[in-house]
Amino acid sequence: MDLLNTLVDKGLRRELPTREEALAVLATSDDDVLDVVAAAGKVRRHWFGRRVKLNYLVNLKSGLCPEDCSYCSQRLGSTAGILKYTWLKPDEASKAAAAGLAGGAKRVCLVASGRGPTDRDVDRVSDTIKAIKEQNEGVEVCACLGLLSDGQAERLREAGADAYNHNLNTSEGTYADITTTHTYADRVDTVQKAHAAGLSACSGLIAGMGESDEDLVDVVFSLRELDPDSVPVNFLIPFEGTPLGKEWNLTPQRCLRILAMTRFVCPDVEVRIAGGREVHLRSMQPLALHLANSIFLGDYLTSEGQAGKTDLDMIADAGFEVEGADEVTLPAHRADAVGGCGSHAGAGCGSHEDAGCGSHEGAGCGSVCGSAGEAAEAPAVTAGAAANEPRTDLVAVRRRGAGTDLAPNA
């Protein structure tokens, strides 16, 4: 169709689509979803080939967050039965990270619940970054600690952090409906602080919270303007005990359209399928690899992901390959830009020519399917069930890895 041909041409030139074009992608029918995937796949392969970057989450501090982000199992007032623990020691965090790196991850994402770090917290995380870097040559480390105060991004950079994650999550217009204890502007400010400190900025969204197509386009266009090097796309997992616990709005086909729209708007950035892929994409996850060039390996912050070996098999079976530690993720025009990891001025996606809690990379809400044993005991899903029927059988609280005595899933 003419729309897709136009979007492919623009993506290969790093040209911003119009809002109408982005909305039209989301409005395509399920009958056209393979055409949409094929078109966006051309853009993905042009900039990233068939490589898939693996990232690994370490939840440094879980639960008991004072913020009220409606999507998050760690929020103030959440009754979700998640793990709750205070700061992991540097050696504990480094041991947890090693499991993911052994499974093929090249980036470790260090996450902590809370509004934002104190200076003492920055010291703790700095010690953890140094421990991980000393024991794992060439590893990338991304910190995700919430809202940053002046000077904290610089201190993390000095400690060896390569990137900082802080998701916008939803559009500015609907942000106050999701969170009231901080603002959309607070989140933007933190992403800008990371940029200014020379960190590679990572910022994304959560789909499935009841937002409109216009909201999705708004947040992705805002992300392009902010110019992060990586954009995690999370799909809400409704945790029992949270305000959004009954929101089941996604189908696999809608998830694919959201990822395709994100790729067309941000053609040359690392688009990462984050929390919720196992629950909402399900058996269509391999198709999503034609749109995104990055995934999380293993478990998420408070929820379980599919087995690491299953991820690796999926990547190979779909004809992709795991990105090696010695390979540069970003296209040269971004990787070589001033500031190190990112392209922060006039460089394609996010070019500038024209946010405490919720520091939860993988969405915090990224509660995804558990082990095969748990799935066997879960309620059966009847044949012919509606595509968007709630799949509570695929939601499993993390009980292994960081903060426990059990081996992680990696």
C-alpha cells in the first residue's frame, strides 16, 4: 500500500513521518498486519541488520515505592505479592548480573524502586557499577533510579555508567491520569539531565493502559524529540493489587502495530521489546523481532519472563543472531556522535531540528509468563477464546534471582 511504501522511504532517510501517517499505521486492519511488519522490517534491517541485542535486568531494590504510578506493582498502596527488599550489596548485584551476561546479554540494567536516588544511593550504585565493570570486561551498564537531582547523572557517568533509563510511559496529556506524585515534565527533565551528562539516554513507553491511538503517537513523537538512543516498548501487565489490574486492552496484532509505528517514527534507534511481550505477543513474539532489535533476557523486575534458552532459540529460529559484545549497536552516525553513545543533535530519530518511581525499566509492571511448571497449574484458556481475553495464567510474580536464594532465569 502507498502508506507503507512512503514510510519505508522516510525510514531509510531518517525522515519524520507525519502524525497522520503514524496514526494510519495503528489504524491498519489485522488482515494487513503482515504487510505492516514487512515494511517496518525493511527499516529495521537497514539500520540494524539481523542483530538482536540482549539486555538483563537486576532489581537492586524492590517494592515500597512512595510514588503512585498506576501501572506499577511496586507503587504506594500496591497489594501485589511481589518481592520486597532493600539495596543489594555490590557483590550480590554483580553476581546477579553475571548470570545474564553468561546467557548472552551485553547490557546490564540496574534498577531501583523509589522517587529518585539520594546522594548516598548514587554512591551505592556507583560501587555496584564499578564491581560489575571490574569483573566483566566490555559490559554496558545502564542505571535506572528514578528522578535525578543536579549532578547525579555526572557522578554515575564518572562511576562508569554508560546509559540512564527513565521512561515517559504515556502522553503528556494523559500523564496525570496515571501518576500524580510527579509530573511528565519531571521525567523529561531527567532524560535531559542524562543527555547533558554524556550518558546514552534510554526512554520509552507503556502501551495498554487505556490510552488512545493519539496518545501513543504523542508519546512516540515526544520520544523522537527527546532523542534517546534506545526506546523500550512495554506492554502493560495488569497486576492484581494495582489500579490498572483489570486493564486488558492488547492483542498480538495491536502490539505489532505499536512496535511498527515506533520503528517508523524512530528508525535508527534501539527499539527494545520490554515488559509484557510474553503475555501480549505470545506465539507472535518472533514477528516482533522484525520490528525491534533488542529484548530483555530472562526475568523482569517483579515478574518472570520466559526461559532464557527459549529466547535464544526464538532468535535463531526466526533467522536472527545475538549481537556480540564487540559489535556496536547503533548506526555509525549515532554511535560516533558527540557525547559518546548517542546522537544528540540533528541525527535522525529524535533530531532536534523541528521522568522517582517509574524508574522501572521493563515497566515495573512487566509481569510476564512463568515457568512451564507454573503454566501447567494455571487456569486453562478455552479454544476459540477472544484474542484479548485476560491471560492471567501468564502472569507470574518473580520468586527467583536478585533478592532471593534461588538461581536467576537467564
